[in-house]
Amino acid sequence: MSAAKDPAKGQETRTKLLDGALRTLTEQGIAKTSARTIAATAGVNQALVFYHFGSVDELLSAACRHGTEQRVTRYRERLSAISSLSELLAFGREMHEEERAAGHVAVLGQLLAGSQTQPRLAEATAAGLALWIEEIEKVLTRVLSASPLGEFADPVGLSRAVAASFVGMELYEGVDPVGTGRALDALEQLSVLVTAVEDLGPLAQRAVRHRLRRTRA
């Protein structure tokens, strides 16, 4: 049976191309990412890029989803165990270090750069980020429901703000690592303030909620 007609062999080749596309983005950047460079990185014939995906743009779009699904799956169990905002921020800092060391921040930067001129890639990158936003929203909904500040926060909007901040810091660190560290420190300090409010007694919490309602009104 030929490789083209062997489902297992075909899936193996697709996976090689997906991983090869991500490695090429990391090592050579979007400007040098082509069918030839991806195939060389994947160790397969260049024609297989078009056989399995139709175009380089389609391959990059699929690679974006493939890579994000892998990363979200890796962290999903840890995210489901988070029970406070301070734990979420601590996790974010740890994940930041892991993702940068593994080269995934570089991939994100290249995908965002390519998305400026390639609509299909922009769509796939947005879909990939949506996977992260969905997981963050679950954590925020769970954590804020038990917080005296919960009624004043929008988990849906906040999850997008968190994701946007994370993306921004991931990219900003390349030009100002010290500034990124200070930004993360500031977020941790903010979590200390939130924790302090959550640790107040019932009467104090009611007073805080009352004050916030008046401010919001």
C-alpha cells in the first residue's frame, strides 16, 4: 500500500508537517517559512505539503491549532485545580517561563506577525487564542463566584483581558525583560490585595461590597 493510501502513514506525515511548520516558525521566522523549508524540517517531500494541506497558509493555520491544542491539554489539569486569583497569577508566571523556554512564545510572535497580512492565519491564530481564553474563563468564573468581588467582575471580558495581557507581556519581554518582570511582580502584588479583601470578615466584606455598589452606580 502506498503512503498516500495508508491512513496511518498519512497521519504520521501530517503530524510531521505540523510539527515541522512550528519548528520552522521558531527557528527561521515567518518570512522564511515556505513549503521547502517546512518539508526540510519535517524530513518529507515538499509535494506532501500541498497533498495534505493544499497550501502553506492552510498548513500554518492547522499547525497553529495543533500547537495550541497540545499546550492547552498540557495545562488543563493544573488550571482546573486553581482556586484563587493569586494561584492563577502564580501559574501564569510559571507557564510564562515554560512557554518561553520551549520556544512557543517565538511561534506566537511569528503567527501574530503573519496574521497582519494573511487572513487565514489571523483566523487560525484567533481560534488558538480562544482555546486559552475558554480555559481562563472557567478558572475566573469558578474563583470569582466565591469572592466578595465576584459580582463586580465580568469573567468573560476579564478572561480576554488576561489573555491579551499575557500575549503582550510574552512579546514585550523580547525587548524589555526587566520591565516584563516588574509587570508580573505588579500583578502578584495586586493579587495580594484581592486576597486581603477575600480574607475580611463578613461584616467588612459587606461594607466593601456596599462601597463598590455605590461607586458603580
